[in-house]
Amino acid sequence: MKESDNEIETAVTRGAEELGIVLPSGAGSAFASYYDILEKRGRDVNLTAISGEEDVASLHFLDSLALLNAHDFKNARVIDVGSGAGFPGVPLKLAEPSVDLALLDATRKRVAFLKEVCDDLGIEAELIHSRAEEAARKPEMRERYDIALSRAVARLNILCEMCLPFVRAGGMFIAMKGVDSADEIKEASGAIEALGARLQDCVDYAIPGTDVTHRAVLICKTAETPEKYPRRFARIQKNPL
């Protein structure tokens, strides 16, 4: 085992314990392998600006795992929208193997990278190469998921239109945001209502080993999303809800 592998495994395992999360057997070494793939391929595919054992373990892996304290993922059908390098979906699958995971991204190179990750780590996941607003109109994907996740940098009102159509009534959309997102959440109130949902909670969490605090915004789907949503992306950008 390389020294970096041991450092990643130790950092993730200890950080998970600090979060009150017990990782399954073998998960620590899987995170080490995940790190190796990111280091080898991440720059080629322009996946993440974060590098180094400490920062990847905390700002990618543990940041993703913290969602397990915000909501129950056991046996949930989950879609990670705009998955990129696989965050938060892949770390959640490693920590909670019962998750039925779908990883969606609009960039073919990123989907190919996600396939490489899943194959290497032995993860079963549905890989979807599509724009979110197009995939959400497909009958086999619309309102079929218990949980939709997004770590994207788009504003919340735009993310809601992209992600809530995937979620069944009674399910949850979880957006990963900063703790300074109060105005953004307020701005999204009209979109949340129009899309058949309500704001349920904001869960702030400290990332172990850092002085960083992030926020999970939990939006509960209460009714079917009107058929006209999501609109084309150009329309969403030009005239957000």
C-alpha cells in the first residue's frame, strides 16, 4: 500500500467516526483507490481543482458523507445530478451500499470517468449521459427517485427546476450549499412552491479536520411537478422561477 493510500484511509475513517458514521468493511481502502483514480485522471478530465490527500479526504469525501446525518439514505433510489467526479453520490454509495445510485452528467468525458471509478471500485450504478432538463422529461426518470442530490454551483432556484422533476412525491431534493446561502434560499421560495415542493430544513455541518462549515438544504417534494417543468435550459437561465 502506498503512503498516500494509508493517509486517505485513515483520514476518511477517522473523519467518518467524528461524524458518527461507521463505514462498512473495505470502504476505507475503496476511498484510497478512489483518490488514486482522481489523482491520475482528474486533471485530464478537468474534474476538480482540489488535490492532495488531506483536502480530497475532507473537502470531497467527508463533505459528501456528512449528508448521511442530514437524511436517511438506506435503500433509497438516489440520483446525483451533475455528478462530475462523483460527489456526493459515489462516497455515499461506498458508505451506504444499499443505495440504488444513478450518476448523471452532461459531459461525456466525465461519464466515462465515472464508469472507470465504478468499475474499479466494484460499484453498481446507472450512468446517464444527458442534460438534466432533458433527462427529467423521460418517463422512466421523471419522479422516479427518492432523493435527488446536487453539489453544483448554480443558484438554488435554477437547481430546483433541474432536480425536483426527478423526485417522487414524498421524496427529497438535497442541495449542498454554503452557510451564507440564506438569501439564495429565500430567492428560491417561489420556484420551490411552483415545482410542487416545500423547504423542509437546513442542516449545517462542520467538515472534520477543517474549519469549514457547509449546509445541506432539504426540499421535500409534496406533489407532482407541473408537466411544463423543467423548461429548456436557455429559458431557465433567462427567466428563472
